[in-house]
Amino acid sequence: MPLVLVHDEGNLILADDVFVVALDDTGHEELHEANGECFGIGGCAFMVSDYQRLIEAPWNFMLQRFFPDVPRPVHAVEHFRNPTKDQMSALTHFFTKFEFFRLAVTVSTKTINSADAGYIDIVGASILQRIAEVAANASFSRVFILFEASERTDQKVMQALSGKKLRSGNREFPIELGVIPKSACAAALEVADVIAHTAGGQTRHRNRRDSQPVRKDFKDIFQTVDRRLVSFMEITSAVQNNA
């Protein structure tokens, strides 16, 4: 079943063989105490042909059954802060049993940046590498990246990703970009929000050197599924390549 995206000028129809990446950001790209200690971009990826089965249907079912009082759109930092035991089990089931791609890149106040680039460009370049890594395990005709509309970051992120190409095997695919408003309550972007938030939480957790090196939510999302579905990077240093 094709994926239909509604926009101001009509409908965009994405065929079954399109590889879609839904991304969200976490934290603030200007890293200092006032803005928090972490910035990252993360999300989920899928073939359009798999979207209903792997993401939209099970995600909506889980929300309706276990989070009936949570308003849409869902944001992890607000709505999943203190889940009950049943709610935590439902989230674990969703992320461990449904085999969609998940990816993220983070930086933090501990990242050493000696490159001539801002963090949003560094993370943007790395997220494209993460996309290429998981896309190597899919066969597709187009690559489409979706980002949730944001007053602060969506244009910055889109600019960092625009004009880029994705190499898969011997082929190159131009990156196509789209922004979806929060009001659309798109399941893919709600899932992306949880993934990005979890990646940022793990980076903050590790920087504080807590006794448990891996948070349970991070393990559920990134470490309990087939490794071919996952690409995560915490950037600890960035240097200028003058080659």
C-alpha cells in the first residue's frame, strides 16, 4: 500500500519500494549548560510496503490500549516519563518485536570539536552515514527523509541534509526531504521522537558514569534486535579532514 503525504500543494504518493527515514532531534545543537549537555538526531526507517505492518498499526494499537489518556502527538519527554509496569512492557514489546530500522547520532558537552563545522552539520553528516548503513539491507528505488516541523531546528537540519546523495552498493540516490506538522500525529515521527530521546538519554547517562552502563530503554531499542536493523554513533571527537 503506498504512503500518501498531504501537503499544501496536494498529495505526495510514495510507492511501496521507497525507503523512508523519519527523523527527530533531541537536546540543543548549541551545547552549553543553559541548553543541556546533549544534542542528537535519531529515528526510524522502513520500506513503505512495511510501514502499516511494522509501525503504524502496532504503534497506534499500543497507544490506544496502554496509553489511552496520552494526547497526540506523543512526545517521549512529556508522555512516557513515568510509565507503569504494563506501559513499559508494551513499549518494550513494540521496540523488540517489530523489525524496522532504527538509527541515531549524538554529541555532548564532552565531545571534542576541532572541526570547522557546527554540531548540527557534524551530526547531519553522520546521520546520513547511519542511513546508508541500514539502507544497505534494503532494496529501494527512492530515499525520502521526513522531519517534524519545528520552529527552531527543522530548517537547520534540512539544510544540513539537503543536496546530499545516498550511496547503496553501486548506485547513488538523491536524498528527498519533507517536513510534516506536529498536528499530523504521524506514527513514524512519534516513534522517531522516542528513539531520538532515548539515544540522547543514553549519552547523558553514560557521561554521568552511572553504575549501569546501558539504560533499559536504549537496550530495548538498539541492542535486542538484529544488528542489521541498527546504526548508532555517539561522537566523542570531530576533527577537520583536509585531505
